[in-house]
Amino acid sequence: MFEYNDWANRMVLDTITEFPDLNQKIYSLFSHIIISQILWLNRVNGEPYVFKDFWQMLDLVSMKKLNASSTADWLSLINRKDEKELMLSHSYINSKGNKYTNTLAQIMTHVINHSTYHRAQIAFLLRAENIQPPYTDYIGFFR
């Protein structure tokens, strides 16, 4: 799923790189996707947040770099785990200071779904600017 997520993110990045002067909400949403991937990795690893502002605007170079590095970090984490470890609980404190516990598998599913949700918003905004969004459906990854 993280390989799919990376592919879909790169498709969006390629598209938004082609068009200067897009609606700033597009960059904000994509920045949020990347920052959230990193945030959840920080939570799983028990590390402090790298970003304090989850809606911080990143430049395109940073988006590409951080997408690649966070994907590599997620894949490295996943490849070190067996199926039982994916079902282990991780406690974390969210941005509002509330403590929660979820399995690694639940967190991973959330990260992927969160990214898909915001990529759909980006697709909507691209269409509003008469730009054909990239095809990022999961099945497309396998075609």
C-alpha cells in the first residue's frame, strides 16, 4: 500500500509541477499529505514531531524529497515487521494532547486513506482549473 501511495503521490507531484500558479490550496493539501506521513511515522517511532504546523506550505522540491524519504522510512519500518508486530498497539499523543492507542496496521491504513482523501480534493481543484488530474486509482497502480 505504501508503494501504491508513493506512486499516486508522484503522479500528483508530476502534474502540479507542470502548471505554475495553481490554486494555493492544492499545494497546501499536498504539503499536508507529506507532513502527515512524517507525523504518523514520528508517532509510531515515539519521536517528536518534525513539523509543528501540519498545514505548513512546502515548496515543490521539499515535497518531492520528503515524499521519497518518508516512503522509504515507512517501507523500511514495514519490512522489519512480521504480521504479529503489525497488530501490536502503539500509544501516541495527538496534536490536541489526547492519548490514543491503535495497532500499527490501523495507523498504516489511516495514513494511506488520509492521503487518498486529500489527493481526491486535489483532483477536484485541478478540474476546477481545467486541468486533467492524474489517474491515481489503486487498480491503476497495477495496470
